[in-house]
Amino acid sequence: MKFPRRPKLRRLAGPAGRASWGLADQALSSLSNLAVGVVVARSSTVADFGVYALAFGGYTIALNLSRAVSTEPLAVRYSSGERNSAWQRAVRASTATALLMGFVGLLVGLAIAAVPGVPSRGVLIAFAVTMPGLLLQDAWRWAFFVVGEGHRAFVNDLIWLLAMLAIFGGLYLTGTASAFTLTLGWGLGAVIAAVAGRFQAGVAPRRQLIREWVRTHWDLTPKYMGEMLAVSGTIQVYMLGITAAAGLAATAGIRGAQVLLGPVNVLNQGIRMISVPEAARALRHSYRRLWLVGLAISLGVGAGALAWGAVFLLLPEVVGEQLLGPGVWAQASTVMVPVILLQAFGASNAGAFAIMRALAAATRGLRVRLISSVILIVCGVGGAFLWGPKGAAWGLAGASFCTLLLWWNEAHRAITAHRRAVSEQ
């Protein structure tokens, strides 16, 4: 099925244009996450927001696992920049795989919510029942960026944001806004966008292709899953450890600071969305271009993260109180500086990550993730036990700097090994 070109949207071409669409798209996605974080923080107690933070971490685990199985292989192996039969088949398979992962997440979430004594059960249920839509919507975004159609991903996230805002407006007008209904409204917005994505792409998920997709990319998938589990699982483990060591208030403070640093995630995730396809294209040209692309990605997101953090530190405290509420802000303000460093160092490994993805160096990436996980958990939880919330935040910041060095060392080794392997063929 052919689609007419849109000249005005197509004017943004090349790497800079693709990066611009990536940033614009992620801005909308992060704005949705920021909005639900802010409204839930203002509609709940500090302890309830701590539970929300843990539940959001569970969603992140599901999202990253889905990407490892469905969209990461799509980005590595189908970044041709054009719609063709191979892309269409791959998108049908990858989106169906993401949808299946969503239903698995739904069952897991409902099982956790059914455990007696679980606090804020409604929030967990809201995440669970909308998980299929959340993961499918993310898969459509990746499919569009792989083929160089970032403007379609932007439109899809705009649909999510507008639908979510409409639902939020209805909740507040009817006086039914709560942590549960607001979280559910956020997820339902993603469900609506996921349905729209099917019509934007012109193809539909095909469950019959799931087994073929998993089998074809099994050389990458387990290692990517290991990486993603290491990332998201590590966050959950150290958050739970910090909660055990310093209480839910400490967890709420770190998560609250991260909510306010949402633009850092806009920059980081927006670049990551296009970095793997861009690195794959650079590798076809030369190793030198691949390395320069990686450096440019990391320097850009790292500098942007630090700049935003510096600006935010200068804002009056009343801004933070208005966004998060006095209780959550009181905790977040004490850890703002180390959380800024944590976000900036973490964002700066994006270039090394893209280099290793382009080289299909899955084993090396998994090794770095596992080592990084140990460092982050030990430093974060250890800091919480020794010095409370501030110790946890500074421990995580120091660990993040160490993992940044590990990523770039492994990226350099991956290029050297790939060059040697090619020369020996």
C-alpha cells in the first residue's frame, strides 16, 4: 500500500532532521509521563507516590523487555530507510510480538495486585490492564523511526497526549480524579494511540509471525533481554533496597526529582530512538564515522542533561512545590544535584550503546549491563544504609559515572574486534 509524500514534513531530512523528529516525538512522550507523574504526586500521599514509583518501574521493565524481543532487532536489521515488503513483514511480526508481551505483562500485573496486603492496588491494576496498548504504541514508534518516518511517530504520540488530556479533563470535571483513575487515563491514551498506529503504518500485527520473528532473531534476543532486565531490574532492585534502608519517602524523593528532570529523558530517549538506525547507517560508511556519530550522540545528550539540571536548580522552590506538592518536593529537593548527575552520566552512554548495537556486539553489551547493575545496586543501596536518602542518591551518581567509563571502553574494544574480524575474512 503506497502512501503519498508530505512535502512540508519531509523537509527535515538527513541525520539532523531525523534527530529533530526524534527529540520532538520524545518530548510528547515524556510530556505524557511527566503529566501523569505530576498529577498523581499531587493527588496522593508521599507513601502512595512511592508505590506509584515502584509500579512505574515495573512498567519500565515490561517496556524494555518488549523492546529487546520486538523492536531492537527491527532497528538493528531493518534500518534501510524505505518502506518495502521486508519492512512490512518485519513490522507485522515485531508489533505482534510487542502486543503479546503486553498481555503477558497484564497477567503478571494482575497477579501482583491480587497478593493480599499490596498497597495502592488500584494503581497496579491501571498499569496492568493498559499494558498491551502501552507496549504496542511504543512498537509503532520504533517502526516509524526505523524507516525514517519520525513525523508519524510524532503524530502518534500527539494522539496519546491529546487523548490523555481529554480523559484527565473529564476526571477533574466529574470529581473522580485519583491516583487510580489518572494512571488508567494515561494508559488509555496509549491504547487509543496504539489503535491509530495501525492505520498510520498501513499494516496490522500478525500473530502468526511471532514464532518466526523470535526464531529468526534468537541470536540477539536473549542477550538484549538480559541487557534490558539488567537495566530495569537494577532500577527496581535498588529502589526496593533504598525503600528498605531509608523508607518510602526516600524512594518518593528520588522518583520526584526524576519526574522534574523529565526534559533530560526527552533528550536521552529521543536520541536513543534514532541512534541505533543512525549508527547502523554510519557503519556502512566507515568505522571512523561510526565512532564520531557515537561521540556526537553522547556529547549532545550529556551536555543537554547538565544544562537542564543547572537551569532547574535556579528555579524558585515554589515551582517544585506546585508541581509535586510540598511533601514530595521536600524529599526531592534534597537529592536534586546527585539525581541530575545520575541522569546526565546515564544519558551519556547513549553513543557507546548505539555503536555496540550497530556492530551487533550483544555479548559485550550484556557484560557491561551486568557489571553496571552490580555497581549501581551496591552503591545505591549501600549509600542508603550508611547515609540515608542523600547517600543513596550520591551513591547512584558515582556508580553512573563508573558505568559510563565501562560503556565507552567496551565500545572501543567492539570496534577493534569487528575491524579485525572483517580483515580476516
